[in-house]
Amino acid sequence: MEQTSRVAAMSIIIENPDAVEEVNKILHEGREYIIGRMGVPYRQKNVNIITIVLDAPQPVTSGISGRIGKLPGVFVKTVYSNV
């Protein structure tokens, strides 16, 4: 049975520059679900901010968020729409 997809926005703050490559790898693996992506390098604070908009089954979005959130120096929050 196919799972219903949900639109979600994921905000990622990367304080550890060594984690950038792994974050991009995880996002690349979920690319079929990504609708849009915006990345902002905030050089004055030495952080990278990435916002991802997805349309995916909730377990897929949670899996991506969970994997990213386990990386040291990386913080992620996801908000889901009702559609």
C-alpha cells in the first residue's frame, strides 16, 4: 500500500563545517522528494543555513531529518503541512 505524502519544510543549521559534506550526501539521497532548497552561508557567524521543502511520506521525511540531526554540530527542525 502506497503511503500518503505530506509537504514539509526542514530547517538545518550547520555549525560544524566538517558535517557539510555528509548533510549534502543525505539530501542527495532524498532528492526525489525535494521540491526546493535554499542554502545561506552566514560567514560572520561561521554557520550554514539550509531550508528544504519536501513532498514525501512522513517516514521518509523523518528519516532524513533524523539522520541529519545525529550529525555533530548540526541542528534540524521540521514542520509538516496538513496536506
